Amino acid sequence: MTSSPLSLLLRDIQSSLCSDARGADLALLLERYAREQEDWRDFALFREGCYARNLVGATELFELLVLCWQPGQVSPIHDHQGQRCWMAVLEGCVRENHFRLPAGGSGPLVPGRSQVFSRGAVAYIHDDIALHDIGPEQGAGVTLHLYSRPIRECRIFDRETGAVTRRGLVYHSIDGVPQP
């Protein structure tokens, strides 16, 4: 029996993380998958009102999610609780906006780099780089997110005030099955 490209990707991510792979190696795995494969569509479930977080697979070392973005849906500005995060664009174009805390730590967030990624492109973020938000540039978008350890909650930042709240993260589907 042959394995699906997505199950092979999960295996390769696990193997790479166990061997202390460099980030560039993981980015290359995601880029190759995003450019060449389509079996992620089995996990691409959209939601009205907010982008959908669809779990593909997780271990103690990582979690891999397909995020589905309706037009106009944007993540809040957030951190990643110290985890490394790679995002590969599977469909559409997706904009990532960077932000940083102001000098002194209080007040409006300071905008940074803004970049649009198209199919096959891979972005990387870590809390030492920036906070960010993500959303489709035009129309809908689908992205593949790899977190170097599963993230159960993150900090959300108000752009105008810099106020911080904590948000627990949920999966809207697991293995293609919608969650209540």
C-alpha cells in the first residue's frame, strides 16, 4: 500500500525534528509539498466568521495544520509562545504583517514588514522576529502551518493600545472531521 504525500510529509517532518534539522530543511519540505501536492484538500474545511484551523497531525515535537481563510478573514496580531512557525501557501495569496512592541513596552504596536506570499512560498516566524497577523490578499486562501511544538494558547495584541489577552487555540477539524 502506498502512503499519501501528506502522510509522507508528516513522517519527514518527524524525522527531521528528531535529527535536529535546520529550519531551512523544514522550509524546503513544506515548499516542495505546497508546490506539488493536492491531498491537503481533504483537510480544507472553511468556516464562516473566522478562519478555520484544521489539524492534520501532531506529535510531542510538532503540529501540522491546514488553515482556511475566507475573503476578509484575518488572524489577530499574535505571538507563538516561543515556538518556531513555518507557513506554506497552498492556494491563493496570503499577506503577513509584522509588528513589534513599542519602546517601553506600552502603547500602539509598531508596524513592520508586510509581505504577500503565493502558492509554494514559505514564511517563517518566531517571537524573536516579530508578532504578526495573516490573511488572504484577495479572495480565499489556504495555508499549511508547522509549529515546532504544539501551541495550546497564544497572546493576542491590540494594535492600537498594545493590550494583551491570552487565547486558547482550538481545532475546527481533526483528520478532516469537523469538531463541535
